[in-house]
Amino acid sequence: WLDGFKIDLKTMQDKQYRSLGGVLQHVLDAITMAHEAGLWVEVVTLVIPDFNDSNDELWDAARYIASVSVDIPWHVTAFHPDYKMTDRGSTPASTLNRAAEIGLEAGLRYVYAGNLPGQTQEWENTRCPECNATLIRRRGFYVLENKLADTAGRCPNCGAQIPGIWTRREI
């Protein structure tokens, strides 16, 4: 059984994707096909300084995701020069905040800035797109508060249905 699908969208430039061993169009098609197949899709972009962190590139990614569905969560995460790509510095929190703001401006309803716990303002939390109430409060990988736990995915403040997987499926 497969309910959810996380897809890494590394760059919106095919030449750069090919330098990493992939093909951009295949990734974009996978996002669309998984969503159309009814899977819960979340997209993750590792934001790398001087590789994919320009406003234009972030806008292209956010617009593409929104064109598939504004309800697809977009996670923008910080790069750390820990493994093979050691020729640049870490992604600052300000860049993740800018990327998250771009995602929201592009129409995405669920944008998260991750892996810099406590450094990205409110971008770690899930908010209701209708009334802006904080529904799930996080710090890093820890859930500090979950107001959706007993509501079957409805905002307890305004009643809006929040898309996602809220029940366990028995197999």
C-alpha cells in the first residue's frame, strides 16, 4: 500500500539536474502523475547557495507545484556542506524564509522551512489557510502541539477541511 509520496525537486534547470544525474521533466512528470493517481504528494527542495537559491528559480518551483495543486506541501530545507558538495556554505535561515514567502505568494497553502529548528519564524508550523490558526506547532522533528489529532483533519477554529492523511488505514 502506498498513500504518500515525497519527491525531491532539486532544481528547475534541466542542465543542472542532468549534472546531478537526473532529468527535470521526469521529476515534474512524477509530481503530476503521483498527484493525479490520488497519492498524498509532498515536494522537498534542498535550497543550495549559488545552485538553486535565486528568486527566479524558487518562483519557478513554487509556480509549478501550485499548477499541479495548491494543496501540495512544499518543504524548503537548508543545505549543509557535509558530504560531496563542499564548495559552498550552508543555507541561511533568511534564504529559507524568502523561499517560503515565495511559495505562499505563488499560491501554495502549505509551505514549510525545515531543518533549522527555531530559526525560520513560523514556517515550521501548519496553519489553516482559511483562518490562519496554527494547527500543528513544530520545532525541528518534534510536534509540540497538534490541534488536528482528534478532528479528522478539520480546523477546530473555523471547520475548514485540511488536506492530508489523518486516519490510519487498516490492511
